[in-house]
Amino acid sequence: MILLLFWLAPAAAPLFEETVTVPPGAWRALALSLRQRPAVLECAYEVRRGPAIRLWLLERRDVERFAQGRALRPLAVSAHARGGQLRHALGLGDFALVVDNRLSAREGVEIGLRAALDFAAAEARELPPERRALIVTLSLLFLAALAYWAARRFGPIFAARLRE
């Protein structure tokens, strides 16, 4: 019975569902902290009034670099659009979800923002893009080496059978 209750309990914990207002040419950061276990952050947003925006997921220490316009490596970035989603696996630490309206100097924006943490999905994590590229490259190199070895080893045997 207790196991059934655990199975029926939702794995995603809602963080917030609110309206966020950002002035023209500005941005606003919302703080997130994970202290107990990793989770997947799932965000959805829709512009209710104003231009398209971009959503950034940063480590909290990078917010100052973002404010200064310096180069940084965001954890995830949404498309510049009037609505969309952002999903990223997070480890333990402090993070910031930034609503960016810097491309519109004339008009403020009002968005509906919903965010939740999915603890069950954090166990199956995606590899970072650099690691995925490395794995694909190494796999293709292995396949090419195997094809070369097979051609060298079995090529003369097949050629002899074709001549018969």
C-alpha cells in the first residue's frame, strides 16, 4: 500500500507559477537552489504582453558576468521567442533563471512563467554536447578502423572467390 502511494506521488515539484514583468532593455533573475539531490528543471513561458524574450539558465556566480555583458557559458538558453520551454538536468548548487528583454529597448514585457523540478528524471541524464560529439567521433573512427581491417583481412578471399 505504501509503495503504491510512492508510485502515485508526483515526481515533479512545482517551483513557481507566476507573472514576471521586465522593463524595456532590461533583464530579471530568479534564484534557484538545489541542496538535497539532483533534478531536471522544466520551465515553460508565454509572453502575455510585449516582445519576444530569451530565457537563460545560469549558475548563480555567472549572473554578474551576464550583467556586465561578458562572455559566459550558460547551462541552457531558450530561443528568442514569444513562448517556449527550457529543460535541463541540474546538479546540486545555486542557479539563476534569467528573463532577458535586452533586445527590446522600447517595450517592457510581461510573461507567464512556470517552473518545476523533476527529481525522477534526474537519474537518466543527458551528456553535454562536447561529450556527445566525442563519443560519436570515437565510434565513427572505430567503425572506420573495423571496416579497414575487414577489407584487408577478407578482401583477398572474396576477390579469389569472384575469380572462380
